[in-house]
Amino acid sequence: MKGVQQRGSLEEVPNSEEILIIDSKDDTEFKNAKHMSIPSFQGQIRVLHITSTKMYFIRYFGASEMYLNAHLMMEDKVYVFTTGSSIRNQQIKPLYYSDVVNRFQMDKIKEKIVYEVRDIEYRFKSGKIGLHKMSFLEESGSLIGIMGASGAGKSTLLNVLNGSSEPTEGQILINGIDIFKERDNPVFQQVVLGTGQVGA
């Protein structure tokens, strides 16, 4: 992994909204710079967001070994942090590209969106079970993966979750509003349809 050699110190941090400081502290002394706390993390990671190019650059300060996409990070270098990248070592859970992007976007989201799947089941017209009962709840900013073998029901699940197919049982709620039974609700229209329609 190639990097750009750069000099600096822990004390030299631009107080900018396009800077993210990642460490184990509960808070940061910088009013404008963004902050992310990771328990047990020894050291500091700084992220610079270039808004004009939508690129992210990172630099690590610390004595422990830190890996970017399985490559050892050097403390005196700046690295490009691209889609799909991750930072990890034995002390912390992996830090993913999506985690960093979500932290920069967090302040721009005016209203948190809560997406809840409550005891849904789906049966095809033949009566065959398409989805067994399931429930989960996530908030805006979360990254969720759906995995399974061919024919396991991934497409069926996505069609139900995105509002294309109504579940046989259960509810799908966005901020407490049933996306199938309350589409005319003004809150649903504002929160959901204002950022992209659910279903047809």
C-alpha cells in the first residue's frame, strides 16, 4: 500500500468540519472537527474529506500495528481511503469505509430514520412459504448485508423490504408508520417519499 509522506504531530490538527478524529476519547476539544470514539483504541486516526472530489484521506498516529486492507500502515504516510476499505488490528473491531462516510453525513441528516421489520412472513400465491417469520430494527446510517445460497429467498426478502411485495403477515415500519397501510400519512410522505419512493 503506497502512501504520501507527510510530516505533522498530534498537536497539529486543523479545526475543520472536513476533519474526523478517531480515538478512544469520549469527546474532542475541537468544536468543528468531527469525532468518533472506539473503545480500547490506542492511538489516533485522522480523516480528511475532500468534498469537491468526494475522496477521503487517512493518517494513523500510534505505536500499535494498524492495517489498511491487510497492509501495514506507516505512521509518516497519508493513505487514500476508498470504497470497500477497512482499518483493523487486534485491539479494535474493523473500521469500514461506510462507518467514516456515515459519520461525515450524520450532521447533514435532519431527521433520524428508524426502519423496523416486525414479525413478517411471506407466502406465494401457491401457499408455499417464501419467508419465515423474522424481525429486526435498524437506524439510518447502518450497513446491512443479505447473504444466502441461490433460491434461499434473498430477492423475495428485498421485494418485501422495499415495498414491492406486501408481506402475508407482519408489518414494515418507517418511523413507526406502516409502509403498506399508511402511505398517505403526511409524515411518511415527508420522511420517505421526499428522498425516494418506496414501492410502486
